[in-house]
Amino acid sequence: MSIKTKLVLSNIAMCIIPLALCIVTLLGLDSVYTKKLHTYYNIEDRRKRALINPYMEIKSINLRQLSELESKAEAIPDNFQDGEFLKSVNAALLEKNSYIVVEKNNKVIFNGSKEDNKDIINKLDDYNYNYNADRPQFSKIENNSDDSETMVRQIRFAFSDGGSGIIFLVIDTSKLSELSKEFIISIVIAIIAIVSLTSALITFLVSRSILIPLTQLKIGTEKIKDGDLSFEVKAESRDEIGELCNAFDDMRKRLKESVELQLQYEDNRKELISNISHDLKTPITSIKGYVEGIKDGVADTPEKMEKYVNTIYNKAQSMNYLIEELLTYSKLDLKKLPFYFIDIDFVSYMDDLMEEVKFDVEKNNIEFHYDNSIKGKAIVRIDVQNINRVITNIVSNSIKYMDKEHGKILVEMLSSNEDIIVGIKDNGMGISKEALLHVFDRFYREDFSRNTSKGGSGLGLAICKKIIEEHGGKIWAKSQKGNGTEIWFSIKLKS
């Protein structure tokens, strides 16, 4: 999910979630405050109307009580002088936060209030004095003691003795005012809390998905600055930040590989210098010794002189061979050795080359066999001179490290669907399992062979590998210590 989509969805959520929570909260508050209205004023289950206009609901309920009082006053007016009767009537009204005040000849004979209501009584006189038939059914009287309002309605009637009577139905609306304020405050607090919490939660979730990977990137850059490339930046999201984290980690991996490769190059350079120094020092020391012998007159006969000169020549040839091999490998490594590819029938090419190889092998008293399982032609695109170098290098190694009295070398050639495969096998001293992993490394020779008695530069198989790879093929080795070695390589058939 992209960051843009996240922001759009978060904005939508910021509208929908608070709205839904506000509706749920309002329904809850509606239930709570409707129950409170029922408790204080005995309002039945008319919730919407009670909350929208509670004053009208209270008036509606008490009008029924007022109608009953009027009927009773008309039927038996003297009951309103009976204290027990008035108490029973008033008790029912007290459940609705209402009460009655009864006057006879403008004197209060019954006050149903449970509290001190002198201020209300005084105002009832004014209300009675200003009464007219056209005033609303209920009027409001302000209470000076606590700024609350009281709703009042009067009923006029006559007692049996001719005295004038007035029944005041008084409704205490102080609880209603408190509930209204409490309800409004609760709504405001709920809305503020819902919006704040929703905003905080959504902001936290959205920012977390952005800030955490950015923090990882910051830590990663600091580690790279300090040279530490062994960490990993994991992208947990699939947005642009996640893509940035993946790109950053790819960059870190490539940088790590580059540094490791550079370190490997440095190690190889040191090893190269060490190996060159070792392989050049031995023949140079030998040449120096023979030259000093000649200077000192040790070679005092023509035979000795010839022996010394031949030895010096051979050592010089060995040094020249090493330098040429090193130059060839360097050109291959730097991609500067030219290749001259031609299309050729590899079967005919191998038949001709094996005649030369057979002569060189048998000259060293080693049995040679060539086995070609390919019928017909096999066209390949090769550099003939460099493939010659590969085969002669491998065969030369087989001859060089032959330790058996009855030595054997076998060259096999076969084909697969797309490749020509050539294998050169011998029954020589073989290669140890540990050394087999490094036979194609430059300057690698097993410890027993790092001496000049066997000769060699340690670059032969490394050069072979480079040449075969330039042909798009592969080269590999199989060997067992004491049981000979097999070197195989493949070359692509031309389609």
C-alpha cells in the first residue's frame, strides 16, 4: 500500500471512526439520561422526545395530574382541606419532583414541598395576583436562592362554605437544568475525547509505519559510515518507504560484496607477490650459484662448463616461462588477451591434435589412449591456439605429476545436447580433497609440488579456466589422492 493511499485512508478513518463512535456514545448517553429523567420526573420510555424537549415532556405528564386535581376539586372540594388526603395526593407528585400548594382565602393551608420554599410561596402570590385565563398552562418562576426555575400552574375552585380555593401545581425543574448541563458537557467531553484519541491512534499507526523504517535507514547509514556492513535493513511494508529500504539493503549488499572483493584482491595481490618472489628466487639463486662457480674457476673442464651453462640456460628458460604465464594470466584477467574465434569441426581438430599429444606422452614412457564417442562432425566456435594451450597444459600436468611405473593418460571426447565434453584422465599421484578445491586458483600448488624439481608456475590450470570461460564453457576436476586425476571441460556446440 502506497503512502498516498495510507494518507487518504487515514483521513477517511479520521472522519468515519469519530462519527461512528459519537453516534454510539450519543446512544449510550441517551439511555443514561433518559433513565435519569425517569428517576427524577417519572418520564416513561419516550426517549427521543424527552431528550429533545424535556420541558414539554414534563408538562405533558403533569397536565394529566392537573386534570385529575381539577376533577377532584370540582367533585369534592372539601377534600383539599383534609391533611391526609392532601398528603396522599402530594406523595404521588413528589415522585415526579412536583408538589402542590393549597390556599384558602389567600392563605396557605397546605405546602407539599419537602424543603424551605418561602421564596416560591411569595412568588405564588404574585403569580395568583397577575393570573388571567389566557396565560399558558404552565409558567416559570425564577428562584432567587439558586437561580433555578420552577414551573407552576394554578387551579381555582370554591369550597362548600363559599371560601375561595387555589391549588398550585409546582414542578421543580432544577434537576432538569442539572441534567441538561451534564448531558451537554458529557457530549462535548465525549466528542473531544473521541476525536483526540482517534487522531492520536491513527497518527501513531501511520507515523509508525514511516518513522520506524526511516530510523532503520538512519542507523544503517551511521553503521556504513563507521565501516560496518554486516547488518540488514528489513522492509516490513510494501510502500515507497519499504521500496527505499529494499534499495538501501541492496546497495549495502553490493557495497559489502565490493569491499570483500577489494579485500580479496588485496589478499590475492599479496599472495601473488609472495608466490612470484618464491618462484623467481629459486632459479635466480641457482643461476647466481652457477655463475659464481664459473667465475671462481670451478668449471675447469669443457664438460663442467657445458653443464653449468646448460643449467643456467634451463633456469633462465624456467623464469621466462613463468613470466610468460604470468603475462598471459594478467591479460586474461584484465580481458586484454585477444581471441580469434573460428568455426571448426572439433572432431577433426582433436584427431589431429591427439597425434601430437600422443608423441609427447609416449616420449615420456607413458601409455596414451584417445577415445572419441562422437559420430560425424561437431562444429564449434573456438580460438584454436588457446584451446591447444588448455589441452597441452592439462596433459603436461599429467606427465609432470606421474608417479607410477606404468603411467597411463586417457583423453575422452563425448557430446551432450548442447556441448562437447573433453576429459583428460591419468593414473598419477592425484590430488588431495582439500587441494582439489583450489586447483584452478592462480599460483596454487600442493606443498609437495612447490619445488623446482617438478617445475611449473602454478598458473596453468588458472589460465585454462579463464580460457574455457571465455569460450562460454565450464571446467572441473575429479581426483583421489594416489589414484590419479581427471580434468574435464565443456565447449558449446554451434547451433
